Amino acid sequence: MFVCLSVVIYEVVCPYDDPPTIGPRTIETMKRAGGHAIAIEAGKTILIDREKTLNDAHRAGIVIVSQPS
């Protein structure tokens, strides 16, 4: 039997909440959870420490996709 589990998150803006934010801690959490992809809303998601976040995601094999809002 073959079982494949995957974690994908999709960050969206809620009018009554803080703006969605991702950063190195998000990538570390996704890595530990076995996650493979993060989809964010273009222009509305805060990306903390962009270079480190993108490098960490690349090394962990996690794809970050920006979707138009």
C-alpha cells in the first residue's frame, strides 16, 4: 500500500484580521510538517526576510506561488 500525505497552505487576506505573513519560521514549520507548497495572495501578503525565506524554501523543496488577488 502506498500512502502520500502532503501539506499545502494558502494564505489569504481577511478584512477583520491581520494581513497574512510568511517568513523563515513558516518555512521551518512547513518543512517539519512535510509541506510542499505555499500559495500567497499577490501584493497582500507580508514576506518577512524575503531572501532568507526564499532560500530556505528552495533548500527545503517548498514551492511558494503568488496568486493574483
